[in-house]
Amino acid sequence: MIGKCKMCGWQAGIFNLKNGVCKACASKNVDLSDSLSQIEQMHHIEAGANAEQFSSFSFAGRITRSTFWTHMVLLSLIGGGLHIVFLLSSGRGGFKGPEVIGYSILYTPILYLVLTTSVKRLHDLDKSGWVAVTLFIPILNIMILFILGLAPGTEGPNRFGEELR
């Protein structure tokens, strides 16, 4: 960090950035403007490249249409495979107590990932993630998924992050 004490001239890490006191002369007359802009730039870089934004388990950030479709196809294949396994294991009697509990436990993460993917896509459209609640409404959910998959994202940065290419 670069900052300079106006009293003694010390700079670069000699002062305490937390309260702007020079460690060399104990003056509070330290110019932190360069340091603060550097801190802001570093925070912006870290926020832009934040691993949480790229995590499938996070609601933060934006994703492109191609990422949306990739996630949805993959989650559909996993969910469909899980469903087939449970159907084959249950026989003709259908799901019974233990199978229903097992299916629910294993399917919950898939549902969660569908929601996080949909919320991020809504963010790319500069819409609130709460619109994803409509995914629980039959027929409307299919229309919303197609809108999410086909509508182009917001050009440039929006309130949810930088534009992705």
C-alpha cells in the first residue's frame, strides 16, 4: 500500500492503515488517498474474480445462457438417472417410505442447484432472484426456464456484477 505521512515523509507500510496513524512519528496527518484507491481497486478485482461467484452452490453473480443450458442439461440427466434408479429399485409397487425419504434426500441438492443456476441467470437479466419462486408454479415454470435460457443478458455491468462473455 502506498501512503505518505505529511509530517515525516514515511510511506509504504510504515503507517497503520486502520486509523491513518504514522508508525514513525505518530502523526495523524497521513495521506491515504493513494492507498485507499489501491484498496478499492484490489477489492474490485477480488470481487470480480470472487470464487463464490463461479461456485454452483452460490446465489451470487451472473451466468451466461450457455452456462445455464449446460447446468440444466447436466442436472436433468443426473435427476433423471436418479429417478430411474429409484423406479427400478422400487418395483411395481411404486415408492414406499424408505424410498421416498432416500429420493427426497438425494434430489434436494439437485433442486438447490437448479435454483442457484436460475437465480444467477435472472441476475444476468438484471432481475431479482426472487423471480425464481415462479419455478414452483406448474406450466409457468417451463415458460420461465425457456425465457432464462433464450433471453440475452444485460449488456455491460449491472447491479449483480460484470458482464460475462
